[in-house]
Amino acid sequence: MKAAGLGVFLGATLVHSAAAQQKPLCEIVRGAGAIPREVRETSGLAMSRLNPNVFWTHNDGNAPRLFAIDRDGRLVGVVNVRGPKMTDWEDLEAGACGAGSCLYGADTGDNLGMRRSITIYEIPEPRLGETKEVTARAIRAGYPDGAHDAEALFRTSNGDLYIVTKGRASPIGLYRYPVPYRYDQAIRLQHVREIAPRPKDERDRVSAATITPDGRWVAILTYRRLLFYRADELLAGQPVTPLSFDLTPLGHKQAEAVVVDADGNVWLTTESEKKGTPGWSQLHCTLPRD
């Protein structure tokens, strides 16, 4: 069965899904606030596992540097990343690695669809005040069906890495890098499924993804919507209709990153445009537990 498209989800299916909910899926806790202009191209976001009330982010592009911001969007630390020669760093996830914690940076951007391979960097998570520089290891891979532009990465509790393509020139697809990681060679990603046809409206292209701490929901961000998919159905290739929240009231022009905590709190960042200020918003979303 062919997956329904995001365009369909933005039409009658989403209207029906929203109407069926007893209360709004998400509530806006904090509107479009600001984060420091040092991260005006913020493109990925991960909640720290070592530093309480801290998030890690990075700029879009190839500068290997991590920025720590607190829950009020204030810059509280900067850490350089050694090792990678990044092409287009687009997303960031946090997860356990060995006995510690790592960040996973997705060097997967490919606007022109010309890259023969992509890289996910495994970065030991820094401790603020103790670490000024960390060294990353490269996890390299290629797509089984040609190049794709991708800005979204999530990691399941067993360590599998998933990439969601943007939908710039082809359908929105889901690809998997299974454990164990092979640091010494590139592998071919597994194509899991098509999530949706290529969006007709560029505002429906995928800009980020994450998974809830309990592993039940995958959150996929577009420029104007936050979509929640049941993880077991999504990853198994089953037909799945997401829950959807309209982000347009926040005034974001280019929502780029998302993170969700165990209590349903959601934080979003957005790139600035030209000389504008990058955005920082917080939602609270109530997701079914069955």
C-alpha cells in the first residue's frame, strides 16, 4: 500500500484527525523567542544527557562547532569538534554510547543531489565547564537508490540511526543504518519505506526529526507543521496517519530543529533570515499512551 502524502495530511485527513482529538494536540508555552545570533543558522537540536537544562545546537553548513543553550535560549557554552570535514551538517541527536553519552551529527545536506555518500558523526558529549574540544568519529553510508537531500535524523534506543529525506526532488523516504556501526568502511543504508510523495509545496519539506524518549513516537518537522507518527507503525512500513500541529501561529519562517522530552515538552529552533534573529519556541504536546 502506498503511503499517503504530506499534501493529503495537510488536507482533509488532518482536519479529520484534529477534529477527533478531545483537546488540541499541542499548546504553545512560549512563542517565537530569540536565541543568540552566534547560532543564526541553527539546524539541529539535542537535549543534553550530561548537563541539566541544556540543549546542544549547531549552525547549518560545515563549521564543526557545538553551541550549548539553556531553556531560556541563552548561550552557555561553545565546544569545537575535531576530526570531521563537514560538508553540510543538518541535524543532531543525543544517545547512549558505551558507558557514556554521545551526540550524532547528520552531515547529510545535499541541495543539488550530487553526494555519493553521507556521514553521521559520533561526538562524545561534552561536559560544560570541563571540555572545550572533542573528537568525532565518522559513520559513513550511501543510499541504495541514488543521492538525496536530507535534514532529519533520529536514533532509536538500540542505536539504529534513521534518516528522513527532505522531499526536495523525490518522495520523502525513510532510511536505516543498523547497529553495529562500522567506523572503518561505508555501508549501504536500508530503505525502510516511502513516507510521502514529493511535496507540492516547499513548506511541507522535512527539516528535522526526533524520537520521544519512550520510543513510541517519531516527530517529523516541516516548515509549517509538527507531525507525530507512531514509531512501531512507521518503522515497520505499515500505513500510518500522523497527528499534526500547525506551527504557523508561531511565526516561524524556517523551522529547522526539534526535540521532545519525556513529559511532552517540545522545543523548536528556527533559522534567521538575512539579518534577523533566530527563533526559540516551546510547546507542550499531549500524545496518546496506548
